[in-house]
Amino acid sequence: MDTIFAKQSIESFIADLNSTKPMPGGGSAAAICGAMAAALAGMSAHMTAGKKKYVAVEAKMQRIIAATKVLQEEMLVMAQEDADMYSLVLQAYKLPKDTEEEAAQRAKAIEEASKTAVTASLKVTGACVRIMKLAYVTVTEGNQMMVTDGSASALLARACQQVAAYNVHINLGGVKDATVRAEAEEMLERHLSEGKALQEDVLKEVDERL
């Protein structure tokens, strides 16, 4: 990829989404949302840290600030990885299959590219869980003026997770290895279950505080 999404302006990235370019696509857009979700949880922690009213959670908020900075950087990297993985899968499907040898090589390439893409998307779904856990802490223990930002963090992270989940499913279509499929599906289900519960918990806490 010649374009580094994290270095683009917001306007330029969105223009590229709404174009004939195959990348960036939904997975990259979702990961950018994931980066924003992490940043919003961090903002809530920033707006709590240093305030006398919240001195009891000062150390916890500082840990959240540090963690969200790492997560937002990870998500930006994952946005790039999604495009790279999509390109890898496309290249595999474009390989010739006129002879038995070519067909076998193509099938192997699709299998490996699909496995790599699945792994990349599962990294995203797992990171979203980590973000939502931090958002929950900021909502329940952080500055109560920032609870809606905590909810925004959780909602964006959940949306990112669901998009990444669809990418897992579609790329599993190219994976024939039953063990890999089963492990991926189990991990995805665990991530989605955690994400659903966390979103519900965050929104419940926010509603009670409005």
C-alpha cells in the first residue's frame, strides 16, 4: 500500500472510501473507528485525572490513558493490515487455475491468505473488547461529565468489532482447515459475547447517570 491511512487527512481518507479504489474498505474504516473509540476512552480518563474530586482513581485513570494510547496506535496499524490482507486474498483468487498444478497452488494460496486475513480480523475483535472494558471504567469511575463520551467509545468499539466479525466470516470461506475454522469461530464468539455484554453494561450505566 502506497497510502498510509494513519497519515492521511480525514477528508482524504473518506474521499478514498467513496471512490473506485478497492482499498480502504469497510475493515479499514472500522479499525479507524476503533482508534477513535480508544481515544475517546482516553479523553474521558484525561478529563478525570488531576481533579481533586477523583483523586482516588488517579492512578487508574493514568493507566487507562497509557493503555488507550497503545490501543489507538494498534488500531491504526490494523486499519492498514486490513487493506494489506484484502490485497493478499485478491491476489490469491486471481492466480491461474487452468492446470491441476495451478489449481492446487491457487487453492493453497487462498487457504494461506484467508487464514492470515482471519487472524488479522480477530486481532481487531479482541482489541475492541479491551477498549470497551476501559470505556466501562471511565463511565463508572471517571468524570461524570464525560459519560456520553464513554458511551461513544463503547458504541464505536462495538461497531468496529461487528464489522471485523463479518470479515472473519467471509474469509473463513476460503479456509478448509477444520481445526483452524473451529478455533477462529470459538474465539470470535467469545469476543462478540464479551462485546455485547460490555456494550449493554456501559449503556445501562450511562442511562442511569443522565
